[in-house]
Amino acid sequence: MSRFSRPLLLALVLLAVLGTSNSQRPRDIEQTVNSLLSQMTLEEKLGQLQQLDGEGNGNFRPEHLDLIRKGLLGSTLNVRGARRTNEVQRVAMTESRLKIPVLFGFDVIHGYRTIFPIPLGEASSFDPSMAERSAAVAAQEANNAGLRWTFAPMVDIARDPRWGRISEGAGEDPFLGAAFARARVRGFQGDNYGAPDKILACAKHWVAYGNAEGGRDYNTTDLSENTLREIYFPPFKAAVDAGVGTLMSSFNAVNGVPASANAFTLTKVLRDEWKFDGFVVSDYTSVKELINHGVAANEEDAAAAALNAGVDMEMVSRSYNTFGSKLLQQKRLSQATIDEAVRRILRIKFRLGLFDHPYTDEAREPFSLLRTNSIHLAREIAGRSMVLLKNERETLPLNKNAGSIAVIGPLADDRRAPLGWWAGDGKDENTVSPLAGIKAKVSGQTKVGYARGCEVKGDSTAGFQEAVNLARASDVAVVFVGELHEMVGEAASRSTLDLPGRQMELVQAIQATGKPTIVVLVNGRPLSIEWIAGNVPAILESWMGGTESGNAIADILFGDVNPGAKLPVTFPRSVGQVPMYYNHMNTGRPPEAENRYTSKYIDSPWTPLFPFGYGLSYTTFKISNLQLSAPRIPANGKLTVSVEVENTGKRTGDEVVQLYIRDLVASMTRPVKELKGFQRVTLQPGEKRRVEFVLAQEHLGFWNREMRYVVEPGEFRVMVGANSAELIEAKFEVIPN
Ligand code: BGC
């Protein structure tokens, strides 16, 4: 009768009748998927499991069109822009046999065109609603640019600042990490990732990628199952519970088994325990890399290992495509395994509404980018993400109506570093440099001078004199030092945490002028700035603050915004202390100054430079009067913990009240502190408020020796304060149910 086979026609009719709108019921989707699946050839099925990379500039590769026409390519990455994605989609929808739409993915990590602070910065806000809002803007921009899928949020816990990718996540803490994972998934996906302003999210990199030995990217990890479950899993679990549609399997090996061939993490935990029903994409060529890991002799082995373990879609390498059919014949892959992977991918494509709405409205794209509201939000979030690390003698805020300011340093007039490593489609020309932000802020009476001083990298000190002269001639010097965008992110591990190049000497030269010196850090990881912390009166950690970074910095420097962010990661004194994180175990010999044979260093204090959760404000706060709702609770009970927080200074400001617990005696060693609650509150001068937290089973337990989650009876300490080192405390007891 026609070019359609009968069953195919039936499937198409079913599609038309059911519609694939977002209101389509799950059962209908399952039926439609199964019906479509029954029409597919093996090659078409393997095609759905393949993702290929476009060109660096966002264009597609012409040869991919032919693959799509033949039904051999289900997804691309990096292809973007409504016109281009439509052009590709048209081939799928009009020239391929089954008309299965292509899924366009891209790394929209902290913004698409409007760039927000790097995720580590956003986590410093201790305000997950900020991440939800920035992800929502990113989703709206990306969707209008033809994208339907972001490889974000990156939810890897990172305890090693040498690892460049620490900048992409929420820092070292699983509780904070889980809160941000949840918020970002909600921001990208909303209630329905098929909505016109939403995109599908991808929690990555599953798993323990941040545990890379030596902080060297892609390196092996070897860690206990407890550590996996208690430290590295929680943000992923939070993402899954928030409905994340996809996960990405990581490059690293986990306890001898590469994450992209790890049936324990991919199937036992993800599918059997967590009931995840989306799909897993490999990381870039991580399937083929199983050969380098030494668990596959060739690509055939690699394909079998990855697909059987639970990686559904292969990014860039083509092992599934090339060897799937042979592996099936050899019975090293089953039809059921292939079908299940295809089913998972199609299910998501239906949920996205792609069959119904495969194209993007090209007219809307230009109006959706860099909207005024998005830019305002970028400025607000950047301001809420910057951490005041030191402020002696009220050096800050500066007066915008008088005097002269020397703006110094290689990052003072830089518009690339603030965008960070994964900057989506963000552009330098839309970015406000610190110098521009300062100039826009001050009134005509204030003189702003600028001297670069030196480069971020390199050995020249030729610019020092000019910078020193400028500082001498000014009332105050603000020095912008840190890292270039290429020094953070993927494949940007560092073996030192020092300021690169001659920047430290530049700071020292400026400080030596005797002028009040403020250091503003522009960077993507904790830096070892012990000298600066000891000698310079004011330090602002601005991270890489995105499109509006310069304006946000100026807002803080001149007091229009009162900083309230806190460090989501410990700042060590030196790289030699790494890994250093606040939620460590106690050891049998905790450090004691007077006792040599305790756990410490002979050449450095054991304490960090700045602890987790640390950050100052232009006002002061007092946290007091810790109260518990009961002295003891049953293991499945709830405890309300509250404190009074009071603004004791003269400005309105924000405090992040943090709650930590310690299980004092348990069947396994427990961390000395674990964050289990935080609230960022805004208080007027003199205002006092009681802040409440509820502790329950999910906060009090741990994974025991039998790998069961248990809340053990016994005494707990609860600690509340403004950072992980300054806490008031009380005790309570957990009794058997
Ligand atoms: C990174 C991922 C990223 C992917 C696609 C890989 O190299 O590890 O985080 O999503 O590339 O760009």
C-alpha cells in the first residue's frame, strides 16, 4: 500500500492518537515506545544509542546528516542554534524511515549565553534557590537555541583543589552538594522537561570522578563503599529523586572497575536500589577508553562491557554501532539489553515531547538571550556568591564619592576569566570586567587609575613599577589576581595552589607601598594564599562570577551589596595539606600542639587557612541560645534544633546559620562534623531571629559494616554556628525505637 509497513503505520497512528504532548500518561509512553521499538531494525536501534560531536563552532558535521537519514544517529553534542538544529532535525523528521527526532545536547553548566558564577561560586551562596533560578534562565536560553539536553548539573564532590573540575561542582560537602544538585535539576527541568523553556538535565559524572588520585584529572579512584555511599552518592541520589532524566558515566575507575563498565554503580545502585528509569550516557569516548583501562582488549570488548553494565548511550566513540550486531550474534550482548537501552532513550525523547515538537522557533532565539531580567539575576547571584575572607579595620566598603582608587592586576580588566571554563555560548564582549564595573559605580569625584602589573602566567615583572607608582598616588589599591579560565575546569589539574606567575610578588609590592590594599581573587579553586591572609587587610573571593562579575564585585566593594556567602570548600594553607576537608574522621591520635605523636605536620599547622563554611559580612552576627526540643529521641524520631541569630552590627546583612552533628560513639568511625542543615537569613541591624532545623533519620544514620543504613542509638553532639570552626554545641541521645 504505501512506503510504511503495517506495524509501522499502526505505531504512527498510535502516536497521532495519543499525541505525545507533555500530558501523555506514562503508560501511554511505554506502549508507544514498545510499539516503535518493534519496528526498528538492529541498526536503527544501535543508532539511537549513538551520540556524535558536531564542530567546535556549534555547527553540525555534514556527514552526520547521512547517518541521521539512515537512522544511525540518535543524538549530537555541541550542535546548537535554532537554525542549525532545525536543519539537522528536518533530516530526521522528513528523510529517515522512522522519523525519530534527534536529541541535541550541550554543556550548559552555569549559563548558556547569560553566564552565571561557576557552580563552586554559586554554592558559596548557600542558597540553592539561586542555582535553581540560574539553571532556569540557562534552560530557557538553551531551549530557544535548539537544545533539549544539558550535561549538567555536575554534582561531583571534590575534596582536592588540585583537581580543576572542583570549579564545576558544589564543593566538598555531600549535604550542600545534594541541595544544589536538587535545585539545579529543578531549575533545568522544572516539573516537566518537555516544557518550552526547560531542558533535560544530566547528573554527572557517575561516579567518584572527583576522587581522582593526586587531583590529576581522569585518574583512578580507590575508596570504600561507605565513602562512596556517604560522600559521593548523595548528590546523585538527590538528583535522581528530583527526577533527573539522565546520568553520565565517568572516565575514572572505581575500585578497579571503570565507571563506564561498572555494573555495581550503573545497575545495582542506580537501577535496582534507586529505580532510575532514565538513561545513562557515557562520557566523551569513555567506552572506548575501557581499552586503556585494561578491562577490554578491543572495542568489541569495550562495547560489551559498557552496555552490559548499564551505559545506554555512547558519546563519540562508536563501539556499540560498529560491533553491536556482531556481539549480538556471539551472544555477548542480548537483544533484551539492547532493547532496554533503546527503550530508555526513546522514553526520554517522548517525555521531552520531541516527536510532537521536534523543531525550535528560530524567530524567538535572538529575543531569548541575555534578557534584561537574566542579566539582573546574574548580577544578583554573583553578588550573593562572593565571599569576604578578610576585612580588617573596615577597609571595605570603599567610598564611591571621593578619593582615588588604583585598580591593579592582570585580571582587573579581563573579561574571559570571569566566564570560567564551560562558558556555554557566553561571550567576552557581553561580560563586565572588574575595572568596567568599578568605573560604572563611582561618581565623577572619584579617580580610578589602572595598571596591569604583570600577566597571570609568565615571568615578567616589567609592569610592577607602574603599578606601584599608581598605588602610591592613590588612596587605596584593589589588586585582582587569580587564575585564567583555562587553568580551571577539565584537564586543568595543578600541582600547586599558589597564585600562578609573579602575581604574589605583585601583591607584595603593592602592599609594601603602605596603601590600604584589597585583594580580589578571580579563581576556580581554593588557593594557598597564606601570605596574603596574614598581611593584606581585605580579601574578597569573587570566584569566576560570570557575565556580570565586574558589576557584582563593584556592588560589594562599594557596599551596595553586603557580602554573605560562605566557602563550600576548605582553603588549605598549602598544597601539602591536601586533601583537607572539614568532615574528616578523628584518628586515634587527634592533633595536640604539645604532643609530637599526634596527627599533624611538623612544618605547618594542621588547621586550614579558611575553614569550610567561612565568610564575613560588613555587619556582625551573634549566634546563641541553642535549644533542643528534647534531650533524647528514638532512632526514627525527629529533633528540632534552634538558635537565636542576631545582627549586632550597623548594616543589614546575611548570615548563613549552619548545623553540624557528630555521632560520638558508633560501630564505625564517624566524621568529626557533618553538615546537616543551613539557612541563609537576612537581618536588619539589631534584629534577632530564632532559626530552626529538624534532624531526622536521614540525617543521623550511616552505612554500617554490613552496608545497611542505620541510625545507631547513643550520644550525638549538635553544633550550630557561622562556619564549621566556630560553633556552639549541645548533646542529645538517640534511643532504640
Ligand atoms: C567532559 C564532560 C562533558 C563532555 C561533553 C567531557 O570531556 O568530561 O563533562 O559533558 O566532555 O562535552
